[in-house]
Amino acid sequence: MKIHMLLQGKGGVGKSFISSAIAQYKHSKGQTPLCIDTDPVNSTFHGYKSLNVRRLDIMEGDEINPRKFDLLIEWLSETEIDDVVIDNGAATFVPLSHYLINNQVPVLLQGMGYELVIHTVVTGGQAMKDTLAGFVNLAKQFESPTLFVVWLNPYWGIVEHEGRSFEKLNPYLENKDRVSAIVTIPTLKPETFGQDLSDLLQARLTFDESINDPALTIMTRQRLKIIQRTLFGQMENAAVL
């Protein structure tokens, strides 16, 4: 079994959307993943009711109590279902990362029969430098057997620097042996595909829920099918998923 964990210190880069996409892909394969939201601020992933996302409360007053992550490990030890999908917010990125490393959790999970797969996001635009640095730091901090999947999000601009794509940049070249797959979120025309996806995300609905909603127009549902097919197709080609 695999634990798919979203980690990226930069907020607003699409982590919750990716978490929901992974869970939806698993459902499309007949699996029922355990979904967990550790974000104490937004809990967007928890808003997807059809995915039965558990919320892990890690706050004690106004502070994050890292010891409360112990419950996460207990949940993992008790589950007998398929893979696990964990969405982690920017506010808990540092404490959760420290918890996982200091307590040697990746090795512990391996002994429990789990394979830890860290999913991280690299964006275009102004956040590209920060998200690239986040990917590099994660690759350095989490040693093998931890695997990585990099999601490229072009929402704020093409993910490239001086004409070089992500796969030709040093942060990737120096860590490519750690990357099991790269998934690119498609560039969407704002007036059509982009608006349809934005509405879906605002409503916290899955692709299937929206595609099967007769209240939506035929073309809206068609565009959502295309987005879903594009994402799932890439995930199908990623053996780690």
C-alpha cells in the first residue's frame, strides 16, 4: 500500500485539488482510499463530502501541537483499505516535515507495509523560485525509500525558466533519480475550461458528481470530462500511482 502525501510550503498552489484528483483517480480504479486533511486553516480537502475525508485536528489552543500527528500514525495502523491520501496545508508544512523526519516515520511506515510517496507542486510565475526550492529541500530531507511525484501547475505561467522546461532545470536534474513521475496540470482557457474547473473546485465537487449533474450544460460537462481524462491519463502512466 502507498501513502500519497501532499507537501509544499507555498500556499495556494493547488495541493487540495491534487489531493482530490488522486483520491478520485483511486476511486475510478475501484479503490477506496483513506483520505485525511491535516490543514488547520482551510481544510479544503475535507470539504469533499463524497470522498469521506477525515480531518486531523492538530491544534492546541492557537498553536500546532506536533504530538497530535501521532494520531495520524494510529489511523494508518488501523486501516485495512487501499492507499492513503493526505493533504497538508502550508501552515503545517514545517511541523509535519520535522515530525516525519525526526521520528523516522518513512522507515516506520515501510515496516508497516506502506510506501511513502511525497507529491509536491512546482508552479510557473512568481512562485516558481519558491516552489522549486521547496521541491529541492524535500528531496534532501526525505531520503530513500521515499518516492516523489512532481506536479507542474501552469496556472500562474508556464513552468520554465529562460526557455528551459522543468525537466531541463538544475533542481530537477540534480534530483531526478528521486522523482518517480511528473504530472502536468493542463493549461486551461479561462473563459471555458478554467471557469468550469473553478466552479467545480468552489463547490467541492468531484469530476463525476459534476459530469453527472443534469443541471450543468452539456458543454460544461464535456469540458470537465476532457480535463478529467487528461489528468487521469497521466496518472495512469505513472506506475507509482
